[in-house]
Amino acid sequence: MKQKNIHSPAFKRITVTDPLFSHYTSIVAEKLIPYQWNVLNDCEPDTEKSFCVANFRIAAGEMEGSHRGMVFSDTDLYKWIETLAYCLERGEALEYKAHAEEMIELISRAQESDGYVNTYFSVNCPDRKWTNFTEGHELYSAGHLIEAAVAYFHATGNRHLLEVACRFADLIYIKFTSGGEFENACPGHQEIELALMKLSDCTGEKKYADLARHFLAVRGNSSRFLEKNLRDQGRNRIFPEFADYDARYAQSHLPPAEQTTAEGHAVRAMYMFSAMADVARTYGDDALVESCVRLWNNLTQKRMYITGGIGSSGYLERFTVDYDLPNDRMYCESCASVGLMMFGQRMAALTGDATYYDAVELALCNTVLAGIAAEGDKYFYVNPLEVWPDNCLTGTSMAHVKPVRQPWFACACCPANIARTLASLGQYIYAQDEKSVYINQYISSELCSDVRGAEISIKLHSDLLTDGKIQILIGSDKSQPFTLRIRIPSYLKNPAFLFNGKAITPVIENGYAVIAISREGEQVLEMQGSVAPNWMAANAKVRADAGKIALMYGPYVYCFEEADNGSGLPLLYASGSSCAVPDAPAEGLPGSMPTLVVQGKRLDSGVGDALYGSPSFRLSDVELKAVPYALWCNRTPGEMIVWLNAVVP
Ligand SMILES: [Zn+2]
């Protein structure tokens, strides 16, 4: 496969203007950064303690005590720095720059003389460094350090954290590559692989990419490294649930290039698949490209929720089998959908194919946005498609499902992952290569960039949901030709194009309409299609959705909440041929997304107050109201359901 050079433009040159998304991108700088800063420093009242900054102070020898919190809690600070870097790059949250630099100094003081950084092992058990690859998360934490360092360097030019990260990466290179102490070891939680690819891009050092490739190459060989390593831990085991550990859990059951199905822990899988796509592109590795395509197809055609959520099993947060998509007890971790966005973005960069962005869009517009409260200070870790708050009980198999967003988590991966995704949202909207600018998401925004020596500007105004229309103002300071590639989303029907007021029929290539731009000054491209609310059914093999329908409007899945429809939502029915009529946005929700009104039915079984009785079914007419799933649980909490019973003709 010919190597493509599709990459993201600089974040500082992208401004999100969309009413819904700009609400979320602005709260990252205004609320998330300050809120998460307080949490990391354990000074946010009524919130689970993080111990994160304290752990670094102890590791640096500046405070007494032992490490507290999860073994990978260092990553909460790294992700905060990464998120802040994206804000700083756009000129936001500048008042937190001094805090970040104070933290970078602290991290460098916590770094050991050989380059090692990990507060859990440095403080609590220095004799067990590099012994527990399956549970210890040292390489995972190093990955987030590297990602933060690259982002901070790009945003500010400050090299200090990058130097810390490179020293650690150099140590890992010596220990883990051929001839090193741990040449057969692979990470128990992938992440460092994709981070090393970023570090290689940022520094120009090929050895970091080689190390990423090495980590993929040693994974899943016949030595069953991770399972053996876990058995060797004896009394030093960290996670009790790993009693049921198997090679599939961390995708080490087969070499990555031979894997055909998305298996195991969903976040680990997404981070590894993302790295595979990066490595495949950099090294022109066709076997890896083929496995990425197979894995993507299995993931999105057989194992993904309509909301872009992934991970069907609450237990061990993992994939199960094709078409097993239960709606109330699944996992659908926010981080896993962030990972799906990362994988899809890389597949599009690898292949130049726009259709990968369909699933990226589903994940973003549904599960990732649902993961954060409209106010920005509460989060879902698990994203159900059906909630009955009464049975979300601790000590049961539903304990992982929370009916309301939580202020923080002992394992706090999701809030920080959502934050860094929203702070860098522009990377999912635009991409470019030597001669093209790609528009991948219809989120109103502005871009300035250089293409072939010309300074160009794009102003994207999207009214896709209200009237199926997109307007793009294109400016260029030279008559240098370039192409604009605009993704045709799968839900946009019959798109027609006007270029400077004249109808055109552009070539459609890999899911993009290709428009040649060849003159300076401002030009106008309009795309007009139809987008209407749409009922969806699932494949007959999805048992959980048998006889059910879900409502979508463009990429947005809609849901029915108790606040609008009363309790007992599983008793509601609608016909797949009924009209869903857009109505005024629900009060108190951000953006201006319409509600959808449906004439439906409510079932009465005739059993009354008895637990069981003879059926005497009766359907009565009711008006149902649906709101975007992304915005659920931002009003009075209660029941929620995505899949309604279908009135079958
Ligand atoms: Zn998470």
C-alpha cells in the first residue's frame, strides 16, 4: 500500500464555532482544567481523593508517606498536562501554565537517575520495578507521560517534559529491545506503542518507532509472556479480578498481525489497534494493514453499539462474542469510545478512506459526549443504553452501571480522556496532506493552514441536522491549486453541490467529494442533501434488540428519558414507520439540538399489582419525546432507554 501523509493541522489554527461542541470545548478550559487541577491536588470538596500530585511529591523526596491510589494514577496528571497543552495551544487556560510548569519540574524531580518515572514503584516497592508487566502499568504510564510531553512541547516549545520523556523512553529502549533484559516482554496495558510513534514523529528519532514496532512484534507469540508473568507474581498480585486472566484479555492470544476479532479489554484493544495502524503506515507493513482492516470490520460490523460504545461485558470491561450487545449491563467505557475515535482516525489516515469517520462520529456524538455532564464536572465511566436506577446496586452484577454521572473515580481514566479529546477536537474535524484539505466532521468551525505554500482559510458552517445544508467559505492568498475533500456522511441522502453558485458534480473518491480549488480569494461551496430522523433496527442476531427500534437524527442517537415520558420505559412502543417530528430543544440542555416527538403506545399487561397474572394486553396512545443520548441525565435523573419496542405490522 502506498504510504499516505495525512495529518492533523495545528490545533491553534482551528476554532470550533458549533453551538453544541463549542459549549463542551469551552468548558474544558473554563471548568475541567480548574476542576481536575483541584481534584489532582486533593482539594476539591466531596470528591474521591486522587493522591496524584502528593504521590509525585513523595517520589521526589519532598513529602513523607506511601503511594496511594491506583498503580497508574500518575497518568491522571499526565493527561491533565496533555489537555492543558491543547488549551494553551489555542490561547486558553493560560493562567494554568505556571501550574503545569511547576508539575513538570516536580515530575523531573521524581524521575530516577536512570530515567525511570513511576511513583507507585519508586515509592512503594522499588525492588519490584520491571517485574509485573501484566498488572504494573509502568509502560502504560510511560505512554501517557510521552503523549503529554509531545503535546506540551508542540503547544509551548518548552522541552523540559519532552527531555524527561525521552530519557525514560531511552531507558525502555535499552531494556526492552533485542539483547536487553526484557527483550521478550510486552506491555500488560498497551498505550506506549502509539505514544512512541508520536515521540518518533516529534523528535525525528526512528528508534522510538522501532521500539513501538518491537512491542507489537513480541506480543502474542507462543511464550505466553503475560500469563506466565502474572503467575510469577505470587503474593504481589495487584488486581484480584485478574484471577480470570487469559491471553485474550490483553490481546496477546495471537500476534497482532494475525488477529481477526476484537477481543478482551476494550481500551487495551483500541490503543493497540491504533498503534498497529500507525506502525503499518510508517513501515508500509501490508500484513498489519490487513489485520487493521479485519479488526475494524469485526469491531464496527459485529461488536459495536449503535452509540459507538464498545465492550459488552461489565466484568473485565471486555468484548465477548459477535452480536452480544446487551443494553443495560454492558461496559461501553468512555475511554473505549475515545480509543475507537483514535483507531478510526488512524485508519482514515492510513487508507485515505472517509468511511472510517462514520464510526468516529458515532462514538464522538453519542458515547463520548454522554460521558461528560453539560456542566463539565461529572462523568460517566460506563455508558448504558438502558437504565433503571433502582437496580444499579452496589454488590450486584449491575454495580458498575451508575444512573447519574459521578464527580470523580478512584480509577479516573475517563474524565481526563474525555477532556483531552474535546480539547483537541479539531484533529477529528480537519486533516491535510501535501495537496489536500480534508473535512471529516460536520462541526461548524474555522481552519487556517498552509497548503503548497498558500495560506488558506476554511469556514465551515453546518446546518446538517436542521436542513441538510453545509456551507464552506474557502479563502486562499495565492492561485496555487489544491483539493478540498469533503466527507459524504452515510446518513446524508442525495447530496447536491453548488460551487460559487453553480451546480457541480464532483468526483466521489473514497467517500470524499473532491473539489479542485485553483484561484485566490474567497469561494463558496455548498452541499445540500437531506437528513431526517430515522428509525433503526438491529441485525437479527443481536438478541438484545430483537423486535426493537432506535431513533437517530444524522449521527445522533436519541433516547427516551423518564423526565419526558414517565417511568416504566420498557412498556413503550412505537412503529418504525411513524414520523419523528423535530421540536424545540429541551430546556436546560446545551446547544440547540431539537427534541423529537413521536406518536407511540404504552402497554398495559392487565396484571395490575400482582406479580404474575393472566395477560390482557392493551396499548394506549401516548406522545413520546426523545432527546439526544449525548445529553441524557442532564435534567431530573431517572430511567432512560434507547431501544423501544416496535409495533410490528
Ligand atoms: Zn476510562
